[in-house]
Amino acid sequence: PFSSSFCLVQCGVLAAMMWQCGVAPMDINPMVGPYPDALNYWGAKNAVLIIEDDEWWRLFTPIFLHAGLFHLGGNVLVQADSGNRWEKEWGSIIWIIIYIGSAFGSSILSVCAMPDQISVGSSGAVMGLFGGKLAEIFLLCCEKSKTVEEYAGEQSRKDQACAVIGGIVVVMAMSFIPYVDWSAHLGGLVAGFGIGLVCFSFKIRMWIFMLVWLIVGVGTTIALFSGALAYMYNEVEVKDDLRDVCGYYKQFFEDYECRCMLDEAIQWGSWGNNVNDGAEAGGEKFL
């Protein structure tokens, strides 16, 4: 299944990053993982590189990256549990559509809302799975049960609704603690719900309601993504300092070591002298 495969790849990528780039001190990365420049080097969300250098793939690659062992453990546990269960319910095709679509949605909103931070993590995509499940429950909640099997399914959806809403509330409440990217969580949740309306509208028995919700889902999803992309490329002001992530962080941490920005080192030369003295302290964000 895709859910297990993603978990294995994400674990392998973090191990490779830590082997190649080392482990940062706890005051720099409290998640027990590599330095922020290593995350950027491996494909973290970086607004200036996405918008000005057309590195659009950075809207997708953050789901493979995690800031450290604690960050990875939290995301993988939820993904392996709920993600694996819902993949069995939905099928792998619907699961991967919602997961990947939510990943893009989470990164797009993160660029719009927090362009001065680099971000990594799969929790935006995982929140999209919760959004997709919420959409499925919403679409089927008005269906009248005609058989014992359908009635059992209805009761199961009610129990699932409580669990899904509870999980969303907990995650969103935790999204506002330091080092967590709330915008990625919200973006993944909204994108997953919109895509879920499209995917699960086909489960509605009455064709007229199926058609209505399919149109609503497609229209909502297109409007959300096109509006967010238009805002991202036309309105977002990026911080040019983040072209040199290593130099940016060296202003704030005296013991910062540049491990993985070899190409940037050649381009920029001496780090630390090409950033504004008045810049505010930044940090990596964990999706």
C-alpha cells in the first residue's frame, strides 16, 4: 500500500539526511535532526526559490522530509494507522489523489502565509486525509439506510465523524505552538476536503445529488487552488535572504555549521556577510 511505502521512504530520507549532514544541536533543531540548510538542500519549502526561481517541485518534496526523529515519529504513526486504514477503505487510487493533492495545498498556503520560513513534513498531507474522510462522512450522512448493512455503515460513520473531528481539533490546536506550521495543516485539511467532495460524490446513490456535489467539489477545488496560486505568485513578498539558508541561520546561532549547501557555498562565497543585520530571527517549520 502507498501509506506504508511513504512511511518507509520518509524514514529512509531522514536517515540519509542525518548521515550526510549530521545532527544539529538541540537549540537549533529541538526535533533531533539535521540543520535547516540540509532540509533546504534536500527540497524543503522555500518561498523565494519556488516563486522567483520556479522550483515548483518544492511544493511536493517536503512530504518526504522531516525535521527530526520526533517530527518523523509523530507523522509516521498517524499515517501508518489512519492512513493505512483509510487506504484499505477507499482504495489506493483515491488515497494517493487526496494525499498528493493535499500536499500541494498545504505547501501553497504555507508559502502564502509564512513565506519567510522553510518548512518540511507530511502532516499537511496527513491532514488532507482527515479532510477527505470528513468529506466522505459529510456526503453520505444524509443517505437513508435501507438495509441492515447500510444502517451499520451509518453508525460506523457517526463514530468515525467523532474521531476525525476530534483529531482535527487536536492537531489544529497544536498547530500554534512554536516550530509548527499551522498554515500547512490548514491548507492540507481544506484541500483534502475539496478533493474528497469530488472523489466521494460518486458514492451517492441518487444521480442528481451525485451530480450536484460533483460540480460543487470540482468548482470548489479549482477555485481554491487557482486562487491560492494566483495570490502566491502575484502578492506574496519573499525574503531574499533565504536563498542562502546557511548564512541566514548563522546570524542567529554562533555554533551553526554549514553542512549541505555546497553549491550555495561556491555561489555566495563567504557566508554570513550577505544578509541584513536587521532581519528578524527565523526558523524551520514542521508540517
